[in-house]
Amino acid sequence: QSVLTQPPSVSGAPGQRVTISCTGSASNIGRGYDVQWYQQLPGKAPELLIYENNNRPSGVPDRFSGSKSGTTASLAITGLQTDDEADYYCQSYDTRLNAVFGGGTKLTVL
Amino acid sequence: QVQLQESGPGLVKPSETLSLTCTVSDGSISGHYWNWIRQPPGAGLEWIGYIHYTGTPNYNPSLANRVTMSLDTPKNQFSLKLNSVTAADTAVYYCARAYSSTWSWYFDYWGQGALVTVSS
């Protein structure tokens, strides 16, 4: 059972927009701690995709965006591409548990 | 560009100690938090703990009684030891650098991962 809750899977057709939610609690996201998103391509290590809720590292396309409100954060991907097929993880800080992750969401591009 | 590389045995017997080392290249250990994160086959990510560049560790409470992390600054390496392993400790183990601020904690550089299997 992960501290942060994500849907197990989402899907969309090429060109469409999808969103992935990440729900926490008062000891992590709701406390004000920032949310990050990581993309894990099959067989690869996770890579930082969004940091501090809505910032993109250099090289990440602006098709990826993040937001946060209350105890929930969201990752939006527009203009879906087949290369976006991956697992996506949210992550934050928890006052009791330090770094915490969501259970991951598998994105399928139909 | 900072690079991290895990190394260590890929097979450990039950009840023994898992040992991994992470070598940091093209960057200094100083000024950062150095972490271990694991991912069981087909499962999600679990933070194991970190060691600060000053040598101060902090562990996931669920693993704290079995984990030890250490630092070798001259070699730009940090290490993980997990004792009394069982099959549930079978996972890909990643080392990662963390950025920390008042409201933020995230992993900006990751190693490629090392699969460790616990089996007799």
C-alpha cells in the first residue's frame, strides 16, 4: 500500500490528452510539500519529469505539465505519442516517512 | 552531468547481508543527499534511505532495523548494507542523488539500477 495513491493505469490515443492523479494526505502533499513526477520507460531507471509541482527539467517537452491543489497533484500529458508509453510515479515528502512514492500508473497509448 | 553506477553481487542467500556500492562520477559527493531506492519485480518504488555528505544517515522506518549506509568521500562512493535478507528483498536497487529544500525533496540523478536476487 503506497502512501500516495495513483490510478493503476490510464490510456489514450495518439494526439490526445491524459491526466494522472496523485492523492496524498495532511502529512505530505496537504502539508505543503512539493510533488514530483518520474517517467520510467520499460527496463530503464526512473527519470525526473516534473519537479516542485510544475517545473520541467531541461529537455522535457512542454507537453508534460504538473499541478497541485490541496492533497492532490496531477500530471497532464498533451499530444500523446507512442514514446510516452511508460510507468509514471509521483513522489513527495512526508513528515513521518521522508520520501514517499505513489504506486505508479501505467500509460498505454492506444 | 553527474553519473551514478551501482555495483555488487547480484545473488544473495537468505539470512545473509546484501551489499551494494554506488560510484558517483563527474560530480562531488559534497553538498548533497545520497539515496538508495528499490523496486521489486513488477512493483513500485520504495525509498530505503539516504546518507548526507556529512555522514548523517536517515532510513525508512520500515527497514531501519536492517539497514546501514556509509560514505567514502575520497572515492566518491556510498554504500548500502541490508542484513537478514529474505525473498521479499529481491528487487532492482537504485542509487540516486536528492535535492532538498524547505518544501521539496526529489531525486534528480539516478543510477541505472542493480538487480539483486535473494535465493539459496
